[in-house]
Amino acid sequence: MDISLEERQVKIMMNEIIMVLNNRGYKAENTTVIENGVEKVGVIIGEGTIRPTIYPNLNLTVDECVNGIINTYENAPKMDINTDKIAKWDYAKNNLQLCLQRKTDENIFKRNYLDMEMYVRVKVAKDATYKIKPGMFKEVSEDEIFARALLNAKENILVEDMAKMFADMIGCDELPDTDEAKMIIVTNKEKVNGAVAICDKELLSNIAREHNSNLVILPSSIHECIIHIDNNPDMEMYSNMVREINETQVEPEEVLSDHAYFFNKETCEISW
């Protein structure tokens, strides 16, 4: 398969980074990771079964990349993880994290949600997770895995009033806010992979009921969504807004969708 000049340059640079790391005494190898359907090149570094993956800024020089990787690696907390334990259902069932991303061909345990897909990670440390693969936990049903993951997500949801958040940022008591212009941020407490909050229809129903209004959901990224209180929305306008933000402010691997979603207060259904 032919590769582009840019891909060839990336491959050459990554090989140079690995060579320098190994020459400095660090066991390292390059890898390609799929995040939200986007391929990212990274460096696996260190000893042991579980090793961190670090993504260098390839706009820097090789030496700058190497120094950055070593600095990140040396300052990261070392993980003492029992790999046999974390791969068992008894551990995983209490550490499931439901995530939402655009549809991909990635071979992971997943389920369609609108024009996106839900998948499940297992948390093994503060900044370490792994994605569940098909058939990994054969002793439990697919429904149970997703149900447990959704329950964990529901318990971790964070809802923030945007006007109040901005007021707190600039030191004001409050900012003018009406239901017609009200915006609400939904994410999770870690603000990582928090857009999955929109899979909680009970949450959306409660917000719609509180404001007696239909809702418009803007997928800011895989990490959060913004809900507009709008009873009669111009969905084309909102979708154009989403696309513009995606093109100018969101990294490709963090784009969730290119359009807005509508939540009907009467039917409690979400559509696009």
C-alpha cells in the first residue's frame, strides 16, 4: 500500500525517536492507537506488562520529543497492577466506564447509540484504562455489561449551568439568564469521556421537565455536551454551529458528531 509523504516522514521521525530512547537506556517501541476512529502514533515506554503510551508532539525536533517523553515517563506515578486481576469480571464489574464516540470499525465491545456508538472501558488506575474487547467476559451478558456501565456513568454525571460557571470564573454573583437562552453543560466529574451523559434519558427528561421545554444537544466533544433550552429550535442553525466548532476548536480524535440532536419533551426521545 502506498503511503503519503507525510506518513513517511512521521514513520522516519518515530523510528528516530525510538532509536534515541533505546540508546539512552529506555526500553521503547512505537505503536498506533485508535482514538475515536482516529489513528494516533505513540511511544510505549518502560518495563513490565503494563507500560504507558506517550504521544509526542511531532512538530518538535527529535531531541525535544525524546526529552518530553522521558520527562513525562519519569514524573508519571508508577503502577503496580496485577494484570491477572484486572482482566477478571470480579474486578471489571466495579470499574466499568461507559464512553461515547462516533461510529468506527474498531474491534471493541460496543453498541450503537443514534449515529454514534457506546463502548466500555475498565479503569485500572487514575489515568489508566483498557477497552473491553468482544468476548472478553463470556460469563456475563452484553446487556449486563452495558447496564452496569450506564449505572456507573449516571452516578458520575456532572451538570453545570453555563451562566453560573462563567459568573464564577469572572467573580460575579450571577449573570443574566433566561430559559430561552439557557445553556447547560453535561459531562462527568473527571470531565473525560463525559459526553456519554446524553445516553441517560432520565437526565434529559428531568432537564426538559424542569424547564418545560424541548432540548437541543450540542456535542462539544467526546468529553462534554451543551444543552440549549429551546422549545422551537432551528436545528440547521445549531448543526452549523457544531460543525464550525469542530473545524476550529476540537481535535479530530475528540470530535463526537457533526450535527446537533433534538430531545422531545413529550416523547422523551432523542433524534437527529
